[in-house]
Amino acid sequence: MGLLEGKVAVITGAGTGMGRSTAALLAKEGAAVVLVGRRGDVLEEVSAEITANGGRAYAKPADISSKEDVEGLVEWVRSTLGPVDILVNNAGSSSKVLNVRWISQEEWNNVLDVNLNAVYLLTQTVLPDMLGRKTGTIITVSSLAAVNPNLLGGAAYGAAKAAVRNFMTYLHNTFRNDGLRAVTILPGETATPILDNRARPPRQEERENMVQPEDVARAIHLVATLPQRTVVQELVIAPTVQRDTSGDLEISRWAGAPAEDRPEQ
């Protein structure tokens, strides 16, 4: 019997990268995993793969920045599988324009919607069941950009990841005695598709030395499978070797800048 037998886990951003790897690991431990994302075809592919390996997986496309979608999602899970035991807030989004001088309000808000507001909406929706049963685990993938923000992730991404880390600490301080385990995972550079949004997307050989999606999934697996009596409040996972990003930072500084503001070549 797996360590999560009988548990229900909702995982956002489950179609690719860390979310996909996490879903596979939690399903292997016996959890029924609900795969949440925007692209239904990709989620169905992941679901089929998990099912073929003997797991239970359900693809549920949703816009997690929409209160209506989130409430509908959680109600479907509750009525079909039972209350949510584990919520993994993994979905992430970064901006194309990284310098706060030029990022538009629309792009800023889009990043905050996915990285912060969706976490608030999902948490608020699953919280009553968790508090009512005095058990539940909410795991949020933040970023080391929360503590060391720079132009690689950009202004909006760093601000959102710092805010969500603060929110998770709030949950820990407020509800730990009610049985809620609130966990923040802080990855360093990780080889996921979000890197394609960088002003200079890292080369394949650079990505090979970064944290890999399955590494973060193993960290999530650890904190999810510990006994209810134990919580890992924060976990940092970073590449062993730190690469030189000075050139990338300079390129990022000017991404999206008006032509008249760019330095002369």
C-alpha cells in the first residue's frame, strides 16, 4: 500500500515540468491525482500515462485565476472523489518584459493572477474541508526569486513569488493547530518550459546542470508523504553549481524597452 493510499491530490500546472513529474510520483503512492491546467489535450496525455502505469488520474482543464472555475473544480473533486487532501500550487507564469520600467499593467497582472491570486482562490476554496476534518496539506511552489529577485525572472515574477511565500507562512502561523500543513518549496533555476520566456532562453547544455523537474517533484513527494504530525515549512532546492548569469541579466534589462531607450550598439 502506498503512503498516499485513499488521498485526493489536486495539482495545478500538471501538464508539463514539475507538475507532471509530481503527479506521477503522488499517483504511484496511491493518491487519486486531479490534473489541472489550461490545455486539456496535454492533461489527457498525462492522465493516460499515469493510468497505464496503474495510477488514478483525472484531467480537469480550468482557469485557476477564475473564482467560478476554481469553485467548480473543487466541487467536482468533492462530489466525485471526496474532499481535497493535498493541494499542490505548482502553476507558474513569467513575463516577457522583465524590467519594471517597461512592463505593462496587463502583463504584470497576468503574472500575479497565476502565481498569487490563483493560490489564494484555490486555498480559500479547499480550506473549509481541511479545517473541518483537521487535516490537509497545501504545498506551493514559490521560487528563490522570492528571496533574491532579479532581472532573470523579472519584477512581476519575483514580487508574486515573494507574496505567495508570505501567504503560505500566514497559513502556517494561522492554521497549523487546526491540522493544516502549509509548505513552501523554493526552487532555484529549474529546467522547465517557463525558461523559454527568458530574454535569452538557456541553451540545452546549461539546462542540464539546473535542477530538473523530477528533482522538485521528489521534494514535493517528501513533504506530502511525511506523517500528518510533521510539517516541513520551507524547503530550498537549488543547483549545486551556480552559473554565471551576468550576460543574461544585461540582455534581460532591455527586453521590451522602447527603441529610443535602448543603449547604442
